[in-house]
Amino acid sequence: MNMTTLIKASLKVLRINKKRTFLTMLGIVIGVSAVIVVMSVGAGAKSLVLDQINSAGTNLVAILPGHSDDNGPPATVFGITVTTLKHSDTEAIIKQVPEITAATSYVRGSETVHWQNKKSDAMYVGVTSHYPRVEDAQVIEGSFLDESHDKGVNKVAVLGWQVYQDLFGDSGEDAVGQRIKIKRENFRVIGVMEKRGVEGFQNQDALVFIPLETSQKLLLGMNHVSMIRAKVSDESEVDFAMAQTISILRERHKIKDSQDNDFTIRASTQALDALSSIMGALTFFLSAIAAISLLVGGIGIMNIMLIAVNERIREIGLRKAVGANSSDIKSQFLIEAIILTIAGGVIGIIFGAVISGLIAVIAHYLGYAWDFVVTLTSIILSVGVSTIVGIIFGWYPAQKAASYNPVEALRYE
């Protein structure tokens, strides 16, 4: 029998047993869909990470309290409070490193912000007047903090766009000049920030900005800072600026051995490389886990094909009696298994792409820069693996079918 005849015969058998065909394919469909979705979500998450870091800028340097090795996170990541960084460190960096054009210290806390009978759950951030230059942020109403607010306790605030909407959106009131309450302290609103959305994995519109020293003394009761961020004049100067900053901080903190550093300095490009590597590895391992379901689907195909062989023993005997050889019988059963897996793979790709598309739509709706990606690699991998599964798990039932003696097969009841 030629290949065309074998394929037509296999398709006819599969059409006759539609329910069995569907149930047999289901494991492959689920497995391939899982692989497609995992790889697509991995690519989308990677695009989100890259967008978040790039949106912050590739010429930014972050300084965190606490020591770490070259690749590890600082102690603060594990919730350990480290008080080694001061705002005076920020001022020294600005004065002594010409390549740094702006730098600000940060402290923060969460609180419900009140205005009249309205309220908004927000995070207040203590920063200096350099913040807009460091973060490339713009004010759409009023003004941001200026140098006069950097010294002393000044009860002024700049609202993030969402906080402004929560408090003043329905009132028609001009926010600038109004007084809001954070904890038990009243602050005069001097500005409203433009709508920025999620940047650096944080909703920038749900922030309230107040002077650093006011935050430290009035709201938090501390004299250290949580982080310093500095903007370098050009990306090519980042490494030199980091080296200068390290030297200044070690001198200020009286540190002789680099292993004793009580701070961690990272460039945004370093975070970009590290996160890209992590996301790639995570996607690979999740895809490998999802591929296990293809193995389960293959076992299901083998079991169903073995049942089919037992049900068609008399047919096998009859076909051998009229001239079909063992190779023909083996080829037909093997082709049936391969058709099942390829069809399941194609359907799985379609379902996986649809699910991945829905995830991307939901992510965009929530304001995330999530790319919908179904790569050619994932399609080739899914179809290739499902075909191999069909060959491997279809071989034994096909071999068993071909091994029957035609006389014994015709006598089988």
C-alpha cells in the first residue's frame, strides 16, 4: 500500500471513532497549549520587565543600604532595616561627581490621605527638589518641591494623578492650595503630577510627594534614607560615575576593605541584564514542566491505540489474508498515532495562542506594557515534540498489530 492510501485509511478510521479520537487528542492539546502559553507569558513578562527598566532610564544609578556581593541583592531586599545611608551622602555625591546631574534620597510610608470627607490609600514618598530631574517626571498643575523645601520641616505635598482623582476628581475643586491630612498632620497641596501609570513595578499615580526632611522628622521618626537614586549625564559615563560614588561613600563611611561596604550600588543596565537572564531561565524551566503534560498525553495515545489494536484484531487478520503485509499494518497504526498528535498539536497551538492573547489583553487593560508573543520557536517545538511523541508512543501498538498471525487473528473473538 502506498502512503496516500494508508493516510486515507487512517483518517477514515479516526472519523468513525470521533469521540475516542477527541479524547485521545485531548492530552496533546492540553500539553501543547501549556507550552505555548508558558513561552508566550515568559516573553510577555520579559517585555514588561524591559519596559519598566527602560522607562526609568538606562543612565540611572541606585544606591541601597546594606552590603551584597556583585550579583546578590542587598540586605534591605530581605526586609532587614539598615540605617547606613544618610541624605548627606546624597549631597556629597552631587557636589563631588560632575557626571551626576541630579540625585535624590528617598524614604516612604503607607497611609490613608484625607481631604474633607474623601480619602485615598496612598504611599507618601519623602524626596528632594531633584526628584523630577532624576525620574523625568512632570507637574501638570502647580509646581513641585523646590530647594526652599529641602531644608526644615515644610508641610507641603505634591499629589500623584490617581490620588488627585480620588480626592478632588468629583468635586471640581482646584487641588493646589487645599489642605490634606496625612496621619494627624495637615499638608498644603502645591502641585499635581502628570499621569504616569506603572513604572518600576509601582503605580506612580498612587504616590504623594513631600519634603524628605519633613517625612523623616514628622512622619517616620528617622534620620537615615531608604535609597538614593542618581542620574548620570550619559549612559557611557555610568561606570565611571559608579566608581567615583563608591570611592566617596567608602571614604565617608570610613571603610577600608570593599568586603566591608555597608551599601550596594547598581546601575539600571545591570538590573536589565540580570532580570533578562532570570526570566529566560524561568521560562525554560516552566516550559520543561509544561512539556511533561505532552508525555502524559503520549501515554494516553499508547493506551488508546492498544485498545484499538485489540478491537481490530479480526480486521488485521482479514487484511493480512487479502495480501497486506506486516509493514502495511504497522504503518497504518503508526500513521494514525502521528495524525492524532499532529492534529492535537495544531489545535493546541491555536488554543495556546488564544489564551496568550487574552492574557495580553488583560495585562494591557491593567496598564502594563505586555507584548503578545507566540514565537516560531514555540510552534516548531510544540509540533516537533508532539510528532515525536506520536512516533514513540504509537510504535509499540503498531508493532503489536503487525505481529499478529493472520490465521489466529481471524479466529479471534
